[in-house]
Amino acid sequence: MNRHKAIVLAITMLAGGIFGARQADAQTFRTYRCADGTQFIVGFYDDDKRAFLQIDGEPVTLAKRLAVSGARYSGAGITLRIPNSGATTVKHLKRPVTACAVADKPGL
């Protein structure tokens, strides 16, 4: 009888592990192209307030900052603004602020 209980317990634990496994966090990736020729990819995760950029071939993590309208992220000399209405803008390095739009096809 003990062997039978051990088998049932093992099957129950295995099934619980399979069905109780946590799914990957939902994520959103967007490719942007800017008026000055800059291109970048930005990623957002549901449980994270940061923005993850790939710009100039380098990964950069931007912290969310206080914004009156929309969202603003900054860090490592880069500022990304995504307003509720209007164009998204990026300022990086010592370049001026540039208007950007979501690219139809990822081209990076």
C-alpha cells in the first residue's frame, strides 16, 4: 500500500508542477525610426516599470520618471518620451531631441 501512495503522490506532484508552472511575463517590443535616422528597439514587461532599449548597438535600461502626460523614461544620457498624443521623442548622447515613430517592420 505504501508503494501505491508514493506513486500517487509523485504523479500528483508532477501534475501540479506542470499545470502550476508560471507563464513567462507578458512583454511588448516596438521598433522606432526617428527623423534624424536613429533606430531603436524598446521593450516593456508587465511587472516592470522600466524600459529596455537597444540603441546604437548597446542595451540600455531606462527608469520611469514622473511625467505630466504619457510616459517618460531616462538613464545613461538617454531620455525617451511617449506622450498620450503626439510623436514619441528620444534624446541621446549630445544629440538634439528627435521625433520618432513606430516602424511597420522591424529592420534592426
